[in-house]
Amino acid sequence: MQVYLVGGAVRDKLLGYPFFDKDWVVVGATANEMLDLNYQQVGQDFPVFIHPATGEEYALARTERKSGKGYTGFQYQADPSVTLEEDLLRRDLTINAMAMDEHDNIYDPYNGQRDLAAKTLRHVSPAFAEDPLRVLRVARFAARYHHLGFTIAEETIALMAALSAGDELEHLTAERVWKEFERALTEPSPWIFLQSLVQCNAIIKVLPELTDSFAAELTDNLAAESPPAQANDQHQPLLAAFEQICQKTDSAIIRFACLLSLANQLDINALCDRLRTPNAYKDLALQLGQHHHELSKFDHLSAEKKLAIILKLDLIRRPQRLPQLLESLNILHAQTSISQLDAILEEITQIQPKQLMAEGFKGSALGEAINQRRLAICQQPARS
């Protein structure tokens, strides 16, 4: 039995990039031998085991064979005869197909170190095209390492474009697409994730709601006789705007909401429902998309409009929404007039229905009294 550190931990260790998870591959072992060592198997039919002390994943070296559509359509062989080189061959990128033994010796049969030095994201073998999820993963790695100078190899972009032209991407679940999208939103350069999907036309399949925003570039790609070229500085307006957004905040939820607020003819509710985004993401995107123009001019609105937007955003019951909204507004608008909002909310929340009931208001009259007092607060001039 031989154990090797593999994948992202090796890649990032060589890059001097922070990493937190370690994955291991075990060569020359059987499932029964792992169980005898008190490892816990992940599922009955998959050769991945959890270390009894560290909780880290140890996978038996395996080969894979395509047996169906999508990223789950594979049969694998995992037995002591599978070599380290065979296991690494099934991986997506050369920089992810390296291993390290206990003495820090590097095993690099597919020139991952060369591509690290060249800052190139390159597929290991033509088998890359068997797994549609790799299109999203490569786009996400491009977003992670763009600030270090990494780009996607032209031949890998060509394979991604070939996958996009077929029906494999259609077999990705919406949940899986969202998971990769959300992770990309946390990377240093999330706009590169979208740019990469546009380059290979994958955006049409995985995020079709955004295609109108990239229509011109997609038309150019689809009309080209050769696969789309590596990215240049000619960004589409939305990508350029999204790049500026991401440079102003590292919050994934704010990046997402601002992006959707600027997209062309986008049904935010439908997109979020299809991807099954967390409610917090959906709520902020809807609030921002529907109200950011009006809210950015809050100080200049009439008292009635001020109160109406406060009620639409449910800020009286949920004031915790306000910080993210304000940060998003300051990102989307070069100038905002929202200095009165905090003070108005603070005074409105001090209105006590019990006090009004003690004054004799009840029923519909109570509701009207509350509304009139809220309006009176909204009518007050701004405090210096």
C-alpha cells in the first residue's frame, strides 16, 4: 500500500497558494484492507474512505470509463493493479494531476509543473470531454488564478466549446451548476468564470438567462469557423461592470445580486428558482433588481414613496437587510442619496402600537394612525 497527496493540495503547495483540504490516493490496496484499518467507506459502491483520525478523504487508485450522459455516467475500476499514473490520467487539468509522497517527492507524469510555470490551465487527456462538469470547474479555476496570470489553453477552450455544442451540459443538474457558480463568486476574479463560459458558449446551456447580456460575443463565437480564442480585453459591458463590482467587494451574495441587477431583460425570480439558490441570495437580488434605482435617490423621494419603499423591502421587520443593500447601492451607483434612511428607520421602529391603543385607536383606525405617524417621520427634514 502506497499513499500519495494528490490534486489541489499539491498544486497549491507548489504555487505557494493557501489550501485547507487534503485529498489522498491509495495505490495497491483493497477496500477490505482500508476497512480493516478502521477507515469509513463513503457509500457502499464508491472507493473513497474517511481517515479515522483526520477525517480526510482517501480514495483507492481507480480508472474510469464513460457509461452514460452527464458527470455521473461513469463506471470505475479500483483494485491493487491500478497505478498512480493511471489514476492521475483521469483527472481534469495537468496542474491537478500531480502527486506527492511522504518525502515530498513530486510525481508529475503529465507535465503539471511545466503548466504551473507557464500559468496555463490545460486538460490532461481527451477524456476531459467525457465529464461536462469540467467546463464549469475549469472556468472556476480560471477565476481563482487569473490574478496570478493563468489562462486557459486554446486546445482546452476548444474541448470546452465542443462539449457546449453537444448535449452533455444539459445533463448537469441545476444544483450542481449553482454550486460551481457560488464557489466562483468567492474567487478573486469571478468575472473570469462568466467570461470563460461565454468564450466556449457554455453560458447558453448552464446560465441561459444571461445569454441576452452576452448576445454579441456569443454570435461571434458561433459564427467563427474555429473555436473561440483566448480572452482579450474586449469585454462585453456586463463583464466589464461585473469586474468593477468584484473589485469593490468580496461578498459572494453582493456580487451575485449586483450582477443580476445589471443583466439585460432578466427574470431574477425565475433564474433563482431554477438554480435553487439560497433564499438570502434570491431575496437580495430581487430587492436590488427591483428597487436599486429608486433607493439610491431615497433622500429626494416624497414621504409617501420613502415609506412605500421601506415597506416593500420589509426593512421595519427585517432591518438586518439594510447593510447589504447599502453596500450594494454604493457599488452600483457612483452617487447615492440615502443619508436619511437609517434615522427614519430608527424612529419608525420606536412607534408602539400599544401606546396608540392606549390613546383610543383600534381596528382600522389603529392601522391608519401607525401609517400617519410613519409618514410624519418620513416628512421630517434631514438632520445635519
